[in-house]
Amino acid sequence: MIFSPLTHISEQGQDTPMMSSDHVPKTSAEPLVVHIIDDEESVRLSCEFLLGSLGVQAQGWPSALAFLQQVDIYRPAVIISDLMMPEMSGQALQAYLNTHDSPMALIALTGNGEIADAVNMLKQGAADYLEKPIGSQRLQQALAQAQSLTIKRAKLYEIRKLYAQLTDKEKLVADELLQGNINKVIADHLDIAVRTVEVHRSQVMKKMQAQHVSELIQKLVLLDA
């Protein structure tokens, strides 16, 4: 059974995991934070030191629950998490992030005999996995992969939120635009007036925050990917 941090925290009378009010990820150019989650302090400190030597901002957490209680999971970031932890495992954390559509990219930290579990984590959506002890070059490769993934996920999540604001008719017009159809053709296909198409098209552009049709198409293509 997948561990539910919300249930556990409620039983303990503590706060629920931190989430932004509108659940819209922050996609600004600010540096991405790398969160290190491991119940062994020596591992956390070692990872923080190694990341610091690479010029990477890192923050350590003794458990996945402590992390969820204090971090906005809708902000793009990288997580390096041990697989085998009490209360909430790395696998359960990945499942939780998946369930809540978080853009964060998780790198599984494995010990001896946990490779099969790490591979399963990749199938669940993890960015990569690292074997202990962590090598500097391998860490940089995993970080590059995870950073690219979390930025991509955050962008996609934001586009999905914008697309969800469209009415059914506006979605039909957006699909017609994706196919490269002009207003008159769209009007014929949807059996509506050209003026009505123009109104819907204007709303699609506004709600999708697109300045040009080409920008709109790029966003719609990402949704279909």
C-alpha cells in the first residue's frame, strides 16, 4: 500500500505538506534547488558538500515527510532521495509527487542490492539513479538530466493549467488552429460564423497567454507530445 503522508501527518496533528495556493509552478530563471533526502546525516552532509563544490544550491532533509511539510512541491527543483527510509520510502515519495502532478525531478539514491528498485523508479518517472558512494562526474550527469526534466515538466504543467481554462468550443478552435486552418475553414468545420471564430480565437490566445499563433501552436504541440 502506498504510504499517505497526509494521513500520517493528520494523525500526528502536524501541518500538511506545503503547496502553493494556485498550484502553478514557478518557472522563473532563479537557480534550481537540489533537495537531499536521507535519514543518515552523514550521507546528507556528504551530498551537500559535493554539490557545494559544484556550485549547486542544496538543502538537506532527514525524511520525506519533513520535506513535504516545508517545501512547495509545485516549484521546479531536483530531489536526491534515498530509497530505503522509515515512514516514507523514496518509492512512496515518487508516487506522491506523481499523484499531485509535481514538476520536481527525483534522482534515486541506492545502496547495494537496490538496483532493481531504482530501475522501477525510472519507470515511475524518476529522472535517474545514483549508486553510493556518489561520484562527482556521475552526479553532474544525473543533475543535468534532472534539471532539464523539472523545467520541462513545470512548463508543461503551466500550459495544462492555461488550457484547462478554455471552453469546449475554444478547445475546438484551438485544435483547428493546431491543424493550420484559417478562420473561414474553421467556421465551415464547426458550422459557426467567421466572426464567432474570431471571438473564440481571441479568447484562446488570451487564455493561453500567446502573443502570436506560432507561440500558441508551440504550446499546443507540447500538450500533444
